[in-house]
Amino acid sequence: MKYFSPLLPFIGGWILLMLSMSFMEVSMVNGIAQLLLFTFVVCIPTWCTGRMSYVDIGWPWGLTVIGVITWLYGEGDAVRVAVVSIAYIFAGSRMGLGAIKLLKMGHLDTELPRYEFQKKRWDKAGKSNTALAMQIEAILQGLANAAYLAFPAFIIASNPSESISIFELVGIILWLSAFAMESIADMQKLSFLKAMKHAEKKNTVCNVGLWKYSRHPNYFAEWMVWNALVIAAIPSWLALFESESLAIFILLGLGLLFVSKIMYTTLVTYTGAVPAEYYSVQKRPAYKVYQQTTNMFFPGPNKSQ
């Protein structure tokens, strides 16, 4: 049971969508699509190679799938459906194309550090069947796409109102700002690494631009992208009060809030900042000083040593 228990909250989220009057059909289609995607892109390659890095291909393209399905099955206002669908398609395809590029360059021929770190966690938890644990992990990622990560898209796309709520305006502005921040952080780090390579300096710590105020500004920005979607979904969730039972309505609202928690946990402790820093400290001697002076996740002024 210790292998399968992490799946239960996500199975519950998918069942919740299936029980709703508004999302049963679209959730069934999305669930099947995610199953097929993860079976052939993640589960089978992981089983054959013993590496989980293929999750980095399947997960973002799964977001693209959510966007396409939302566009095809969304029954709400056409503009609202198009905007949220494009947001998912654009973000998912951007990360997905980046993952394919890494695959072609051979960077996925060895296990990514965050998944090596996950295997250390399994050993500590007494999960000795690594092959099974990897498959459960792959399925969990697919279930996340089938369940909670689809909540904002499906809920927003169900709203027939032609008027724009202040929550939606705030969500759009925040989404664009966060996406810009994530892109800028990625470009700043890439530019820094190129400069260090040109200067023949190895194992240096990127502490320029946004990286001066957060050790993981890209992860923080990604989290805010999802928070923006949650905020934008609030008026559409409220509109479901008339069409859903009270219990389903409340649970959908809680599920929407759970999206923020899922992404925070993922980006900070699960496959994000904590695993990255475990290896950064070993590889870069100056990283400990960086940890002492710079916030881990939330951007802020430098701390005195």
C-alpha cells in the first residue's frame, strides 16, 4: 500500500470531475488521453531504460493535451475558452519542446538529478522495488494532469458569461507577468552559464538578475502562473453553484485551491528546489554562501551573513 497511497488524492480528484454534471465528458476524454500519452511516452520508456526523465516530456505535453481538449469541449464563452486553452497549449508546448530538445541532445540518456534524488527518498522510505516505484511515479504525474491540473481550464471554459470579472483581469495580468518573469530568469541563467563557459570558469553560482533575489526565481514564477489560473477561475467556479450539487460545488472549489498547494510542494520540495540544491551544494562550493544570503523561493532582499 505504501507504493500506491500517493495516487489516492489524484484518483479522488479525477473521480470528483467525473461525478460533476459539468465535467464528466471532458474529464473522461482527458483521462483517456493522459493515459495513452503517459503509457507510450513515459511508462514504457521508463520501464525499458530504468530512467524517469521521460516524465519531463510527458507532463508538459499533457498540459498541451488539456488545452486542446478544453478548446474542443469547452461549452462556455468562446473568448474565455480560447484564452485558457491557449494558455495551457502555449505553456505546455514551450516546456515540451524544450524537453524534446534535451532528449535529442542526449541529456536524458542519464537520469536527471531530481529523479535520482527521488530514488534516495524511496530507499529511505523502504521502497526497495524501484521499478514499481518509478511506474507509480509516472502514473501519478499522469493523474495530476487528468485531475487537479485540469481544474482551472475546465472550470474557466464552462462559464457562459460574456462579462469579464475583476478576478479574471487580475489572473490574466498575473499570468503574463509570471510567465515573463520565468522566461527572463531562464534567459538570465543561460546567459550567465554561457559567459562562465567563455571565461573558462566552472561550477560558479548564478546570482545575477532575478537570481540575486531568489535561488529559484523560475520555480517561483511557475508557481505564480498556476496561482493566476486559480484566481481567474474563481468567478467561473462561483457560476457552477446553480448547476452542481452543494457537495460537488464545495469540493470543486477546494480542488481548485489544491492546485496551488500541489505546485508549491512540487516546485519546492518534491522535484524542484530541494533536490536541485542537494546536488548544487556538492558541486559548487560557493553555493552554501548563496544559501545563506539569498531567499530560497520567495524573492526578497539579500540576507546578511
